[in-house]
Amino acid sequence: MDRVKIIECPRDAWQGLQEIIPPSYKAGYLKELVLAGFRHIDAVSFVSPKHVKQMADSEEVMQKFLAALPPNEQPPEIIGIVVNEKGLERALATPGVSTIGYPYSVSAYFRRANANMTRAESRTLVETLNKESKVANRGLVVYISMAFGNPYDEPWGPEIVEETLEWLKDIRVKTVSLADTAGNATPEIIAEVFERANQAVAGVELGIHLHSRPGNAEAKILAAYNAGCRRFDGALTGLGGCPFAGDELVGNIRTEDILAAARKAGADAGVDESRLTKVLAMSNEIRNRYTHAPIAR
């Protein structure tokens, strides 16, 4: 049976919420994900609390999470997002963070707005992250935002994504995720970009991070799967996503939809779906208590 890897992304689901979720609740949520079989979790970020106050407690969350795991439970891969060298220092000093994540944008506008960096500065930072993560025996995943289109009227095309991927392969980055940041990619664009990218960088683990309306999600997931994708980012109930998409229904791809699409494709996602009830209830409790987002159906 074919196997797909799901990266569950509570960090992306929570980071834009204005009301702070208690760190003990976050830690308990992460524990329930592990008990349900999730082995790859984008859990925390190490960025300025002034800009992302929801993630100011990442060190405390990780401490509580590790303490909450059953003694015989192997910790999962935990991805910690950084946007500069200060964040890298924090991530490397935090027990349990096994992979560094960095959002690299092919959009000059988004790169300035998100990290206030030029293209050259951002590439220099990626090279530093790659070197330092290897020295510290940590993994690195680079996300390419705007990989499936650009809403800012800047030049865009699959060849721009391919050039970025070839550069990442040249500096020996092993894992890359293509992001549909604004959530407006069609299944056809997803298939074309992913297939071309996958062929251009054979040997790199290439994944996908999609945003979508719930009704459009399955077609996008299956388009990526049929183009060769076996690594999918998702968030239970679809909470989170891109705030500038201009559509409150556009959020992270629901992990439930990835699981359903995997079943339809005859693939195994390695998740015990019978144990999702509790963590889904916790996700909807977060919607009720900390957001005004409707409960996912």
C-alpha cells in the first residue's frame, strides 16, 4: 500500500488567534495528536512575540508537552518555525524541537512584509539555517510561499519555483514544502507545478502546504497526490490559514480531508482515525473559546 506523510500544523492553525490559548492546553493538544498516531507536527515558532503573541510561549509549551508524554512514547518530529538567527538560537536551545522550518518567499512584496528581507538576505539566512541545523543534528524544511501563484501582480511562473528548488538542492536542503499561500491555486495549477518541480529536484523530499475552501480541498489534494506528492501539511478542522486571502472560508487544508483523499487513493496515512474524536473536540473548543470561526463540518 502507498504511504503518505501527514504533517499536522497546529502552529499554523493557532498563530493568528488574538486570544492566547493556555500553554498547558496547547501541550495537551500536542499529546493527543501523538496518541492518535501523528508523528510529524508543526507545533511551535520562535518569532517576535510583538508580532505573533500566540507563539510567545513556545519554550514553555514544549517543556509541558514533553512532560505530558507517556514514559514509553517516542517523541514525534517537532517542527519549529524561525525567521531569523535569533529564532534559530531559541529553537536549537529548546528540547524536543527536531526540525527547523523557514518560510522562503518567491514574492518580493511578501518577503518584505513577512521578514523585511531582500532576496539575497533571505538566501543567506537559509544557508546559515542549513549549516547550523546540521551541526546541531536537526532537520530543516524550507517552505516556498507563493509557489502556486502571486496575488501582488509580480512575475510568477513554474520556472521561478524550479529555479528556487534547484538552488535549495544545490546547497543540500533535503526537504521542501510548496505553499499555496493565498489559497487560490486550482487543481490544474497544483498538478502542473508539483509535477514539474518534482522532476526538477529528484532526491529532495517535496511536500505541499495548501489552503482552500473545504469544498475544494479534495480535488486539490488528489491533484497533488496524482502528480507524485506524498507529503501533505494539514490542520484538523481547517483552522488557520492565510489572513489576506480575502475569504474567511479559506483556511488550512483540513487533515480530515487529507485522510479521506488518502483512503480514496488507496494510501495509508499512518493515523489512528478512531482516536481523533478527542483532538477534534479540542480543536473545535479552541474555535469556540479563542476565535469567532465557525465549527468545521
